[in-house]
Amino acid sequence: QVLLVESGGGLVQPGGSLRLSCTASGTNFNTYHMGWYRQAPGKQRELVASITSGGTTYYANSVRGRFTISRDNDKNTVVLQMNSLKFEDTAVYYCNRALVPARFSWGQGTQVTVSS
């Protein structure tokens, strides 16, 4: 069974930065397209960034130019660098498979709170 563990969230002021990390165990991580999702209170979970097994990236319009997704296949890790954070980035952030319908079991996520 694949286990996803997200970390790196926290409380940050508007304009600040955070670096989220997701480590996957129990699978050959290299072959999967991966993504970062977020879910704000009262809203549906949305995909904010994805990276293919070959390294091609995609960003939602709301984060393009501010967030950067990367992966380290040797470490089974996907990273989301978040800069110029805004109030509306507040959410629980999750990683999972992307660009295909199938998903691993969701991890616990990591809370990002942008507040002054």
C-alpha cells in the first residue's frame, strides 16, 4: 500500500514563503505523474500544480508564477515551493497522483495558513 506523507506547512504572513514536501513509500514513485492539491474550508479539493514522470509541470492560474513544483525520484519526494503567499492560499495541502483518474489513498495533508 502506498503511503503519502506531507510536511512543511505552517503559519506565514502574506508575501511569505513555504516549502512543502511529500514523500511516498510503498511504490515505484518514478513512473507516476504527481500533483499538489489543496482544500480550503467549505471548498472542493483542487489541483494547484502537477509534474509528470518526465518532469513537465502544470500550474493552476491562481498560483502560476508563485509556486514551483519539483520532484526527486531517488528520494520518492515531490516538493512545492510557495512564494508570495496570499490569504487565499490558506488550505490543507495534499499530494497525490495527477493527470489520471486513479489516486493513492490520501495522506493527512499539511495545513498552510496565510494570515497577518
